[in-house]
Amino acid sequence: MTYPAIHIDNLTKSFGPVNAVDHLDLRINRGEMFALVGPDGAGKTTTIRILCGIIPPDGGEVSVLGFDLRRERQHIVNRIGYLSQRFSLYGDLSIDENIEFFAEIHNVRDYKNRRDELFDYMRLTPFRSRYAAQLSGGMKQKLALACTLIHKPELIFLDEPTTGVDPVSRRDFWQILSDLLKSGITIVLTTPYLDEAERCNRVGLMNNGTMMVVDQPKNIKKMMQGTVVELICDNIRAAYKILKEVEKVKEVQAFGDRINLILEDYDSGFPKVESILKSRNITIESSRTVTPSLENVFISLMQEGKVDTT
Amino acid sequence: MNAITVKNLTRKFGDFTAVDNVSFDVKRGEIFGFLGANGAGKTTVIKMLCGLLTSTSGNATVAGYDINTQPESIKRTIGYMSQKFSLYEDLTVSENLNFFGGVYGLNERDLNDRIAWAVEMAGLTDKKGALTGSLPVGWKQRLALGCALLHRPQVVFLDEPTGGVDPVSRRRFWDLIFTLAEEGVTVFVTTHYLDEAEYCNTIMLIHAGKIVAGGSPRQLKTEHIRYPMLEVNCTGIIESLNILQQQDWVIESSVFGTLLHVSVENEEAGSRKIKEVLSEHNITVHGIERIVPSLEDVFIHLTDKP
């Protein structure tokens, strides 16, 4: 158990002229929940598909759960689970039949106890005979996860698992993930929602096929250059327009009832903001500095030219 | 002036009441967030407001038109963009815009003006000839928005517009929405992502067919969660959650990724008791911090009742 769950050295993969994965190095520890985030086309899904043995890499060394991807692919495939973006369920099969199908694919003969356990645990038991197509987004997601877990994998990959799932189901889903983590399963997931990534042990920001930053969310937030200030004032929209033109303000983000500003230097920048708004007759009701979100950091790294924008 | 008024709106399907006596107003130029879990009645409300479904009782107007008697006028006055974008993947960007412009009955001159506007707004100038299917999700999203706005609607409905869109494109999308609202377009949006609901001026929360809360994001956070909320970082999240849920001094607790959110009556006493009870069970507490509840906490608080 001294080896990491995933060990990637100098991985490359191109599709024609496009370097989808470009000299990527990454280690993911056993028993951690790891989020892979980045813009569209960053290489997240390609990386996951390589790790799952679905597509072959062009170069580099990859080991998963201690097995070499080239020489011991089957050992890896037997020990991992993959939940793709579209959940890959059969709409015209029942919940029970979907599980049976996945059990057969994975050559799990004695799956019935495991199945009942998973259904109970995910509160799917009352709906077993329902067709997958008739399930809500949240139930489909749980069924897809149950299918992914039928062969007791040690490591699971979840590609955008919560897209289109409502908040209550999403909360249930995160609770299930925490439970899985407790049982020792390693979880690697991708998400376009950075508040979700923030709940993981570590986050990797990926762009142009390589990793820009890999660290705990709290450390990534410390990388933020500048101070985030939350401003509550009358006429948010007018203030937003004015502040966008102020030089000392690196970025303005307008929310429904407040504005977040990123100031390179608070001490010199904030008095400037105050005086400009005052001169335009906008009253600041309150202001405070707030902890940057992962989204703030992500956008800021990007603006420094470290990430290409689309 | 209100862009949308909804009064005692009710819709039944057989014995089932999907929308139950719902009332609210949406001001002109407002970004209005309509939130609810699957099956809460969101889609039924939107269908009625778009003139696609009549009400069983109660009434609503959109841009001054009655949903039950003037649905055709409503359809001409509103724009609608769905989660799936409804674009033709095998048509180019220009062809999609042309097609939707035709559907909305724009004359040729107007159509050319509006297509030029939409392409510019969506940042697709270099991509006019590109096949829609080949575009990244964020670009498709902006194209779909452009299509929905070609006929200069006064009210635009965005039904889960950002599913699967990356953070950079999403930020850009909300900047566009903000500009639209400032020009006086009323934006009615649904989303499952509560960090996004923060962009809305007003949020209405529907649960089991009824409105359970409404207000600005700040109002929702301060009016509905009255007790201090603590974020607990400790080992054994699930075990800790089970222990805390058995304590009568814990008001609410839930998992938040690798952390716990716990509501208590008093910050200091609560924080001390959490440390005590968890360490009795040999759980190490790495840190406890008071946090401002997120909209997600509010949503769970209001809707997750058995």
C-alpha cells in the first residue's frame, strides 16, 4: 500500500494536431477525493479515459493502483469504476436489470448481496422495477453510481457527476461520496462547478493538457494575488459599470445584491474606489474583505495569461 | 412596471396539484431566479408563463399579456433558451441564426442587423461558418442565447442555461445577462447551482408546488437561517455527522464535501461542545469556523423536510 492510487509521469496524447494531454505529471494518493477542473478542452476527460484504459496514451509512464497501464491493463480495469458524463444507463431496462447488466460486464457472478446493499444504501429499493428512463436526474445519478460500484472498485472516476442534478439530490450524492471515501475508496472527479471542487481534499487545475496547480483548496486560495472585497451599495449596476473602468480594480464581479472587487493593493485601491463612487453619488452601505473562492483564483490565474480563454 | 405578475396561480393534473396557489411579481429589467428541486413545479410554472399551458385557476400576465387568453402574443414577446440549447448541430453558426430568425418572422433587413448583433454579442465573429456541433459547450451556450434574443424579446426565460459549461465561459455568460438586464430585458432563470443564484436580484424558491421563500440572496441567507452555522473540519466525516445528529443541542447538520456544516444556538458553546463530543469518540477536530450560510444551506434548510 505504499504506492499512490495514480502515478502519472510525462503523459502525452494527441489527436491529430491537438495535444490533448501535454507532458502531464500527477500523483493522486490512496483514499483521497481529488477534483480535476479546467476549461473545456483542457484535457480532463482524455486523462480520465487514458487512466481507465479506454484510450491508449502516446507516451509517458502511468500506473494505477500499482499496476502498469501498458502491461497490466486488465488488472486496472478490474479494480476501477468509471461514471461517464452521460451516466450510460439503459433507459428501457429497469433499475434491477441495469445493475445485472453491469455485473455481467464486470464478470461479477455473485452480485445479489452487493446489489441489495447498494440499493438500500442509496434508497433505491422501492423503485427497483422502474425503468431507468422514468427516474429523476438524482435517481439516475445514484443508479449510475451503484452500477459503477457493483464490482467493488478501489478507485472510481466520476466525470461531471452532478450536471443537471438538483441541490437536494446533490447533497445526498456528496454524502454517499463521503461514505465511500470513509470505506477507503479513492475518488477522482471532474466538475465545472468550482464550489464543488472546493469540497475535495485536493484540486488540480488543468489547462492545455497540463496541470497548472495541484494543491488543497485552502492553499490554492492563498495563491490569489490581491484582495477580494465585497461591496454592498445602492445601484449595483451603475457601480459595476463605473468600477470596471477603475485602474486599481483588477476585476469586478456583479451579483444580484452585491459586488465583488479584486484589488491588487487594498490600502491604495480601496480609498480610490470609495472616492470614485462617492463622486458619482453612489452610497456604499457596507464593505468587507472576503476569502477568495476557487473561482476567483481560477479566473485570476487565467487573466495572468496562465490559462487560455475561450 | 412589472414584467411578470402571477396571482394565485394553480395547475392540477388530475388529482395532482403541480402548482398550488403561487403568487409573485417580476420587475422589468430584473434578473429573477426561480429555484426548486426536480418535481417541485418549476417547469409547470414556466410552461404556463410561456403560454404553452393554461392554468386551472388563478392568473398571470407576461409583458402585459394574459397567459390564458393571449398566449400567442406572449410567444411573440418572449425568448426561451433551454438546457439543451435546441441548436441544429449540423448547421453552421450563421445558418442556425438564420433559421431562428425565420421562425420568429423577422424581415430580411432586420434579420441581418440582428444576426450581426448576435454574432458580436456572443463573440462568434470568427466562427460564423463553423459547424455548431464542433463548438465547445460555452460557445454553443452563447449562440443559443443569441438565437433566443433575435426578435428583441422583452422577457427571456433561461431554463438551466449553464449545465456543463466551464467556469470561464460561465462568467462571461453572466456578464452578458447582466448587460441585457441593464438594457431593460427581464431575465427569468432557473438553475440547480446555487452559487449561480447569487447573480440574481431576486430569488423565489418553490417546493412541492408552493412558494416557500423569496427575496434577495442576502435576505434569504439572513432571514431563514437564524442560528450560527459552523464549518467543522475533522476526520471521519460520516461518523462525526452521525454523532452530531444525535445531540439535542445541534439544530441542523449536513455534509459539505469533506467538511461538515453544523447549526447551533450559540457559536462559542456550540464550538466547544462539538470538540468535546467528537474527541470523546476519538475523532480529531482540525478546525471549527463560523461561516455565512450559503444559498445551498438555505435551500436544504427550507426544502429537505420529510
